[in-house]
Amino acid sequence: MLKTPDAFPLTSRTRHARHLAMLCSLVSGLFASLPVQAATTPLATDILPSGVPLPVPSPTFSPPEEDASTEMLGTMGGARTWLGKKGVRITIQDVEELWGLASGGMQRGATYDGMTAVALSLDTGKAFGWQGGLLNVSALQIRGRSFTGERLGALNTVSGYDAGRSTRLFELWYGQSFLNSTLDVRVGTLDLDTEFLVSQNASFFLNSSFGWPLSTSSNLYSGGPSWPYSAVGGRVKWRPATPLVLMGAITNDNPTHGPFYSDISASQRDPSGTLFSTKGGALFMGEAQLWLDAAKQIGGRDDVALPGVWKVGGLYDTGRFPDQRYDTRRGLLASPDSSGSPFYHQGNWMAYFVIDQMIWRKEKGSGKTINFFARATLSNGTTSRFSSEIQSGFTFDELLPGRPDDTLGLAWGTSLYGLRAKENTHDSFRLGTNTAGALVPEHHLEFTYQAAATPWLIVQPDFQYFWNVGGTSLNPQTGKHIRNGVVTGLNLTTTF
């Protein structure tokens, strides 16, 4: 008697196929029973590292509405509208900056830098019926010279665009939403500084420390997965209740796969952004966000809304990190007899706290507001050159007569050296090997004005003042004191 296929004994491959079919059926049933929306759509400004217009605080995942008037090319003769119906969104942005050193620093003069960014996203639900999916890819063309490195000599670069010249892939990831868009997952090559450790009000300023701070860019390999670099990994974002958002990410800890100390810049090691490094350690990041209305929570008022978000988070890197005082033989790095190679420890960590809070509003629903931000970090003082960092400031929206789309901002920041780094300096004084003087915290103050010349062109004049330029009392190249730096700049951001 012939046996039916079901009567044959199940092989391992057959069982796996059945399990996969059951899983697919379960997932399909889940999508069919829930009103799934597309995964979290990135804001058009997510690709900009600084000078970002402030979004309205909201814990929801609602994608921004398309508005052709905010783009210079409009609908591109209807092409954008047609592509939008197919689930395709294209964003092109160009940034031009000019910076001048009026006094102090290393060398007076002016420097240009610029960037052009292209981002494309595909809503898989509109494109071919796979609900809740979003494919995102972006690329950068960075040009110009480093004003901070060549003229100012500061630790904190005057602009997020003050980066190595390259034409590179930026991000490439797929996102999927679940549970009526309260759960969102991304996998691919990710830039974590668009979502983690972010202060919405601080990102309005141009100095790079108000975006991805010095305590991460200096303490992690290649500065970590931050603009203009991304790293292979995944991110989960969950909104279990309306005022609460939880996020977690795991990525490679070294986007350009280079040593911690190197004479070769990170952009030179991976000029195209296609290295996709999976070697080295793993970087874990987590963050909890609490969104609230301060007027209601603190003052019990319903006549005016003062939205804000309070964040607490941290990171742990499983890689190997250099001791700031001792060498491989457990001797002093400052000793004339030292090998010069630091002892490496396994793992590094950082914790942080962020406040973004509207503190005044003319009336309910009014855009005339004053907003406050503060961010503090705490890092491992053994392996981190900077063990803590503080930034704080204010933004003033729509307060200038006749300029409803303009914003003013005033902010300050500083980074404090870790215990081992300070002990190493004391050792160098005692042993007579010091060439840069004492370690002193660098402070920077920024006053900026963002004017909407048109809906698609933002003009942002900027003023920055630096104390203790370079974080040392002497210039190691000249042996002289570095005078405080006075910097003026102009940023032009165009959205095509």
C-alpha cells in the first residue's frame, strides 16, 4: 500500500519547515488582526548632526505629515506625490558653513565646510503590501576643512559638520512595527545618536558637543556609532504606556574597525562607509523616557500645556579600553622609561540624564515659548579620559516681533577629566615629562539665532566663546598659553 506524504517519518528538515510555516502563519494572523502602521519614520532632520529645528515633544510614533512647501523643489512636478503613493520618500538636504576665528585659539582666519545628504525610505505596506515595514538608506558627501583642528584647537568642535571629508553610506536599516505601532524594531547599520542620549533643545545648537557629547566621541572607538558613522546592530523601541518610552540597542562598538589610538583618522579607515565591521566588542545602550506636561503635573493647571521629556540611560561596551595612567608593564605612562603603550581593561560604561522641558508659554497652543535643557554624563574614570560632562541652555521660540518661525538659543557646556587622566598629568610634572601643562576643563558658550528665510532655507548665524582651549594650560606645539577663542559662524541649511 502506498503511503501518503503525511505517513512518511518526519525528517529534521521537514520539522523545521513545518515550524517555519506555523510561525509565518502566526505572524500573518497577528498583522491581520492589528491595525499595523509603518515603522517609525525618521524625521527629515535626523540626518543632520546639529542645528536641527525643534520637533514638538511627543512620545507617539506618528510619522510627520508631508509638506511640499518645506522643500525647494516642491513636488518635483508631481514626481514626489506619485512616489509617495508607492511608499517612496526622498529627502535631499544641503548645508554650507563658514567659520571665523576672531581672536585666541591657534591661527586667526576663516574656514569653510559643507555637507549634502540624501535619504530614501520605502514603506513596504504601500509598496507591496507588507504592513508595518520601512526600509531606510542614506548617504553623505562631506567637504571642506576642519576649523576646530586647524585654527581653534578645541576639544569640542564648533559644528557637527566639522568632520573628515568623504562620500559615504550613512545608514542602511529595515524597521518593523508591531502591536499597533507601540513596538518598533530596526536592524541594519545604525547611527545611535539620532535617538539615544539626545536633547531635543540641545540639538538646535551647532557645537557638536550638544549632539553626541565629548564623553562618548572621545571615550569610544571611532567615536561610537554616531554621525557620520553607523554600526551593524539592532534597536528596539517600545511604548508600554502613553507617557513612557523604553529603548534598547546592541551594535558593533567600532564602526571603522581601527585601534583606539591611531594616526589615521576614522574617515580614512572607512571612507565609503561600507566596511560593515563586526569585529571588536559589542555596544549596549538603553534609555527610558518619561513624557509629561509640567503645568499639569507640578502646577495642576489645564489652561496651558508645558510639554517635556525626562530621560535616563546608559551604555556598556564589551571592548578593550586603555588605562589613562598605567602602561602594559603596570608602570607609569608618564615615566621616561615607559613603553608608551597603555594597559587595556575589558569593558567601559557611561550613565546619563537628560531634561528637555518647556518652562513658559504665552497661552495654551501658542508657539511663543521658552524651553530649558540639561544633560549630564558619568563615565568610568579608569579608562575614560573624560569622566563627566554637563551641558545646559535655553531656547526662545517665536519671541521676535514679525518672525514667527525664528528661534534664539543660549547654551553652555564643559567636560571634566577622569581621575586617572589627572593623576597621569601629576606624574608627568613630577617626572619632568610634561609638555602641555595642567589639565583644565574646557568650557564653551554658544549664542545662536535660527531664522527661516523661506520654508526650505534656514539661515543660522552663530557665536561661540571657548575658555581653556584644548583642555590644557599650554599649547604642546609652542609651549605657550592658548588664549580663549572667539568664534563666529554662519550655517545655511537648504531642504530640496
